[in-house]
Amino acid sequence: MMKYLYNTQRIWVTAASVMAICLINACNGSDPDPVVPTGDLLNIPYTPQSYTIVKPAHFPEIDVPASNPMTVEGVQLGRRLFYDPMLSADSTMSCSSCHLPAGSFTDNKAVSIGVDGISGQRSSMSLLNVAYANNGLFWDGRSPNLEDQALRPVEDPIEMHTTWTNVVEKLKRHKDYPTRFRKAFGISDRSEITKELAAKAMAQFERILISSGNSKYDRFVFKGETNLLDDEELDGFIMFNDDALNQGVNLPDAQCFHCHGGLINTGNKYFNNGLDSVSSLDDFKDVGRFIVTNNASDKGKFRAPTLRNIAMSAPYMHDGRFKTLKEVMDHYSRNGTGAANEDPFIRQIGYPIQGSNPIKYTGLTEYQKNALVKFLETLNDPEFVNNPDIQNPFQ
Amino acid sequence: MPLRILFAFLCGIVCFSACDDAAVVTPVVPTTDLKMTFKSTYDGSRMIKFKNYPYGSNNYPLQFNRFTLFLSDITLLKGTEETRLTESAYLDFTPDNASSDTSVLLNYTFQNVPEGTYTGIKMGYGVKPSDNGKNPADFPPSSPLYNDNEYWLGWKSYIFTKIEAQGDADINNQFDHFMIYHCGGNGVYKTFSFTQPIEVKSSAPALKVDFDLRKLFIMADGRYYNMVEDPATSNNKDSLRVANDIMSKFGNATSIAQ
């Protein structure tokens, strides 16, 4: 019965893509482009090779939408577009201006600064393992998938601040891109280049931004190298996972895994993790998730991001308010501010204080905070940031 | 969602025609869709997040903010005969995309269920041990068990249920008593059967399954579970006992109707 359900799902996806194709055809039929298509790309072979995403064996399968299958040519095109400043108003800014490999695909700024020098309100997000972000993209989850997300920065006034019409014109007239679009998507004429195809290619590239699986953490947890962590890192690991009782050691619970857990430390769910002290839910400077759900109890909630490579992506939080991981630990050690929708785990970090009613928690000692930071550093994955397949192809 | 259901329905039609062709050789029992609706309630009415519910002997206010549950092997019974509807389901009554605090109704359509009158239904509460020995990397994205958010690496277990609430146990307008019951581990997996005539035919109404959170916290002697003494399952050395208590009561807390 279950197998049957899976099949149905696949049929659904296939049918959706068939419908999508029909729609694309329909659009082409009424394309107002004055340039008469001449089939100028038809002599270039269209033989896309399917691309197998390299992922660690202990990572879950990646959910690639049937409407955008991975191909070698698509990934190559996407990589170029991602690094190409041609996508911005004055050709000075590319996606990679705010998502650099060295910062685990962030810009290491508190808030990102757009092409016009205007600061945004939010901190750039790491794109490591973004293929697994299946619960909405951005800090508030307002974009449903990578294909949709990639359309947004180009026209965003505090990011690349141009129009897709301009960018698509530049792509059509380019000496190299039309061939690449042909090879990736089988278009027969440069007039068929669209922003949607550009976004699909960038999404394909982003789906290969996957951990190497060789961080100290991965080797310790998944590859049987059980002596790899030193005492401090191990203490941090135990506190992160609330595992002291199990291990028979005397350490408090830091509650982290409840929100940053799973196999890949990407929570993807939305919480108020106690950053702001507000007297009412209406007082959050940035309402976060509320933008999407319009539900008052979601005000001030943000998506729990991946903690992989977190030591490389300072500063921290949606507004970059904390410069170091130590500051982040000082924050969690305060046990929140008591806002009505604050997640209960935030108030339970440390040891329960005997006799307190309601139960209060001690927070963390300096040693414990440092041990947590040391543990977070075991999530560092230099092999990922140095992976030659994801670097700037123009350098 | 409705579009998807419509589509599932269309697929059903396609499959039926396919089955008709194949049916030349062996006569087949006619099959149809069975719809099931899962609901989360408190004392009979739909649970609403952050709403005050009376709790304990002195009726102090309690507010829920999360309720999720895995079910395994949802199976229709006809005497000793069993018809499995699905191996696993993940019920998130308080999903991130809800536009209000009202817990959501979760509708399922099981296709190709042999028509007839069944005598009851059996469900596993949690993730059955054979699946719980695996983890999200062992399941395809379409499976409920692909959900990495609900996997606890430390326990090597899915989190069978998450129930989170805050109470004002000393009635001073401060909701500072927390109930965080996250239960998991093969030891607390439970199976319950319910006797209830269930019609599977095309005109039959949906099968309704309600989980009454209040009944989850009423102990054998009629008193409420003491959430002040046992506020959590994770940082308490009795955590297994608490998790077991909660999981054991799901049978009582479940009601089935059609």
C-alpha cells in the first residue's frame, strides 16, 4: 500500500512537470519577443548528462524536484551565473558577493549591503546544505524553493537592484551564455532564454553545496573514530545533545539539539530563541515568520539555521548581532527573556536549581560555554569550502 | 492540498481502469478510497495553541504550543484478517505554516482499500522498532520517516511524540511551568486496537480519529499528571518512566468514529 502511495507521488510530480512543459510551450506560443527566432542554436548538440550529487553516505537523500533534474551542463551554467556580476545593476555584484565560499557561503557581515551601498536588515545565510532546506528559504521562510529564491536577489533594491528584463537581454546577447543555455535546457534559439531557466540553473548549482562528510564531527559520530574528540569537545557534544545522564557524567543540558539536531544539524523549523526582550509580541523590530503566516504567535520567530561550518560564518543571528560564538553562548546561558512565544527549551539551559518553583536553570559556566564553542568547531568542514567544483569559475 | 487530493483521485481512476484490464484472469475484490481525518482535541473540542485549558485538581490554566505524533502500521481489522493502510504517518497538528493557532485537521486518503465492513482498527504509536532502527538517511524524501527534524541522534530514535505546553500552576498570571514531553525509543512504542465498525465503500464518510490531550494526562486514579514534578522527558532521570506513562495513555486518549 505504501509503495503504491510513493508511486502516486511520483506520478504527481511527473504530471506536474508535463503540465509545466505544456505551460512553457504555451508561453512560447504567445511570446511577444519581436526577434523572429531563427533556431540559431540548433546546430549545437543538446546531450545533457545527468549529474549525481555527491553527498556523504550518512546524509539523507536530496529531494530534487522532477521539474528541474540535475545535469552537468545545468550545474556548470548555474555556477557561472552565481558568480557573474552581470546579474546586478552596474555589473559589480554577483550572488557570490554575499555568499562567498570562505564564509561558508555568507559574506561575514552583520547585515548585507546591496549594490547601491544600502544596508539590508538581515544577515546573509550560509548556503551549505541548502538542498535540505525543505521548510522554506530565508530567515522567515518566505520563499518556497531554490528556483523561486534565485529569482529574487536580482530585482531586490537592497541587493542587485536591476531587472530580469535587463539581465535576460544581456544573457541573450552574450557570446557564451546562449550556447550554455542550449546545452543545459535544449533551447533552440537565444530568444528562448528566460529568467526561470537562469533560476533553475542556479538552483542546480546550489544543490551541490553539500558537506564533505569529513568534518571531525562526522568522523566521530558516523565513521567510528570514537577517540577523535578531546575532553572539552566531548563535553560540548554531550551538553549539545542533553546526553549527560546517558553517559553517566555530570554536565548540564544545553538543549541545542532540540532545534539544531537531526543527522545534519539543520533544524529548518521556526522558533523564538529568546533574543529580544519585548513587552508584547507587537514589539519585535523584525517580525520574522509572521510575514509568512500572518499568525501573531509567529512574531519574532526565525528559522534555526545549519550549525555546520558555523565557526566560519560569523557574525550570528538574523541581524548579525553577535560577533563570536562565545557571545552566542552568553546569550543562550541567559535562559531567554520570557517573551510569550519564546520556546520553552530556551529557559531550561543549565542545571535545574533545586527547590525553585517554577524550576529555574543555572545557565552555563565559562568552561561549559567554551566547551560548546569547541564542539561547534568540530563541525568545521574546510574540505567543503575548498572544493574546486564550487569555486568561482571566472578566476 | 485540495488540488493534490483531486489529483490522487484522478490517479485512482487511471489505476482502476488499469486494474480492470488485469482483472480478466482473477476476480478482484472491489476497492475504493478510505478517507481518514486526524484531530487534536482538549476535552472534546479542537485544541487551539496558547488557549487556556483547565488542568489539575485546581483547574489552573495550561496552554499547548506543539503536538506531533508518529503512527505506524495503521491497519484495518476484520476478525483476525488485517488490511494495512500505511506503514507510517507523521501527524503535525501544529505545523510551521499554520495561519492560525487552531491545531490543524490532518486528512489522509488511502487508496485501493478492499470494500467491506471492518470490525476495528489497530495503530502503532511511535515508529515501529524495525523502522526506528533506521534513520532519515534510509528513507526517500516522500516518506514520513525522511523528516530529519524528528530524529534524535543521541537516542538513535525518532521522536514519537512532541507535546509542549506552559502552565500557570500557581495561578499568578505567569505561565512559567513547562511541560515538554518528547518521547521516543523502542521501549515506549505502543500498539492499541479499537473495536468499531468501519465501512469501506465509496459513499462512506471519513473515519475520524481524535486524540484528546486531556485524557493523555489523566492517571489511573483519576488525578492529573503532575507536570510541576515531571516537567520534561529529556532532562529528568526518570525520563523513560515519564515517556512510558505518556505513550501508554494514547490508547485512552484516542477515539474513533465514522
